[in-house]
Amino acid sequence: MSKIGLVGGGYTLIPEGEVVLKIASVDDEKLEDFGKIEVVLCDAKGRKHTERFNFTAKDGSQNETAMWYFSTLARAALNLAEDDMREIDPQDL
């Protein structure tokens, strides 16, 4: 059985208050075939976080939670109103 050595450090709590994130990149290569997209977010210090969205559930239905979360992120990034239901190109982010 293989073993993996654990490492420490690197984890920092997000400080209380406002945190500004920039969308560094969007990978929608698997969107049409698999219903998946990756969004890389970056803070002012250059730290990155990758958010992965799976829009299709295991049973083939639409993953409503992923759709809601992505929609909220996209509206905030594009400065759209909460009730704006337009279709967007992920590369516009």
C-alpha cells in the first residue's frame, strides 16, 4: 500500500471583512460534452482557488445547486441584476 506524507502550512483563514477576487481564467472545454467548467479565482496576493462546476448530475438531470452557484458568481462578475436570466458565454467572465 502506498503512503502519502502530509505537509503543514499554506492554509490561511480568510480575514473578516471584504475580500476581492479576480477571475483569472475559465476552462469550459468540457462544458458541451460533460457539463463541467472550471473557474480560477485569484486574490490581491496572487493566491489562487479553482472552483469546479458540474452542471449535470449523475442521473443526467441538471444540477440545480451548481447552476445557482455559477449564476450567482457570473452575475456578480458581470455586474448583472439578480433577476437577469440571460445566457452568457463563460469566456465573458
